Amino acid sequence: MANEQAHDYAAAREIATAIRRAIDDGEYAPGDRLPSERALATTYRAARNTARAAIQELAREGLVRSEHGRGSFVRERPSVKRLGVERYAKSKWKAGESVAFIADREASGLPWQRDDQTQTIALVTPPPQAAEVLGIDPEGEVYARERLVRLNDRPTHTLTSYYRVADVEGTALVDPTPGPAGPGGGFAVLTAQGLEPHEVTETIHARMPTPGEVATLELPAGEPVMILERIVRTHDGHAVEYATGVHAASLFAWTYTFDMPD
């Protein structure tokens, strides 16, 4: 029995290696459907369960996505160039109307509509990190502005921002209307409140998604997410926003351009 299991495992690895090489060589392009489990089993003279195990291995690596009733497909490459410091340029939101997600789309040559971003607004008890960053009572309340962003009807990421009530009460930042918070978005609103954003700190890490994130972002099996933590401060170091985002990893390429410090 042990020898049989070892043989099946080796056969599955062989099939996975062959498909991986074909993907790397361009034989299968992003979005292409792979041969069925039955076809793979025939080609490699293996059991159908062995072929299924090979596909599952590739799915865990993030190379393949499977759709029930349709088959397995090569995972698409990142399509949205998520800019670094450039996406927050003041010229975009002070002199123009290009908020961050729109700047990313324009840099990527992708279409956008203002209502690609939907949102919900609520008064909530702040998460511990938000309370610490904003310097408020952990038992108090903050405004949570939760956005879901779509590209061609597919969810790409979520972003939830936390604000002091006194900073945003009565502004467009607490208006649940889909789309950015008016021309220039949230940064322009904060500026009108005398809280002009000046410094942005971003921390990024990857992990596997929670069941809720899989459902919200409609993630295929095996896809990780990129977690963004953002802190926005005024020129004098006053924190005006704490935000966390969850991004479908296969849809984004993260790009940063900056001057090297002395």
C-alpha cells in the first residue's frame, strides 16, 4: 500500500511538473483551459485521481484555478498596476479628481467608472490598531468606511478606513453613495477639514484568505491575498486615517518608484 501511494504521488508530481513547464513555455497562456482530468490520465497513463491530484497541486501554487463544471484554467497574470507613492500625488486629488484606485487603473490602461467602488458607512468600536494610531479611546466610536472595488464586475479588493468622528462628521466621507467621496476623494475632503494629508505609511504582507474574504472577493481555490495597512498623517504628524485592505493577489502588481535616501 505504501509503495502504491508513493507511486501515485510521484506520478502526480510528474504531471504537475509537465503542466508547469508548459505554462512557463507559453504553451498554455493565462486564461487557457487545461486538458481535462480524463485527458491527462490518458496522456500520462495514470489514474484519474492522480491527474486530479496534479491539478490540485498547481492550484495550491496559484498557477491554476478550477471552476466547477467548466474545468481548470491557467491563472491570469496581474492586470492592475498598483502604484506606490505616485498614486497619492497631490496633483491627482488636489488639482484633479483622480483618487487612488482610478490612478492605478489609468496607469494600467484599464477602464474605470466611479461606481466601481461601493461602500458602507458605520459607527463602530475601533479595532485596537486603529485606536492606537488615531489616539482615541478603545471603547469609543470611529467611522468605518468600507469599500469594495470591482473591475469589469469582478471584485479586486476591499479597503476599510477608520476616522475620528469629529474629523469627518457631516462630510462626504460618511456618505454611503457609491464611488469616491466627491472630486479628489477622501484626501480632498480631509484637506477641506483643515487636515491635509501629507505622509502615507504602507505595510504589506501576504496570507491565505479567510472564508469570508474568499466569498467577498470571489477567489478561486489556492489564491492568497495581499494585506495592506495604511496610515495617513498631516504635515505635523497628526494621524487622520487608519486603513486596512485585502487584495486578490493574482490581480495586482505592486510598483514603487522613489528617490534613494542619502
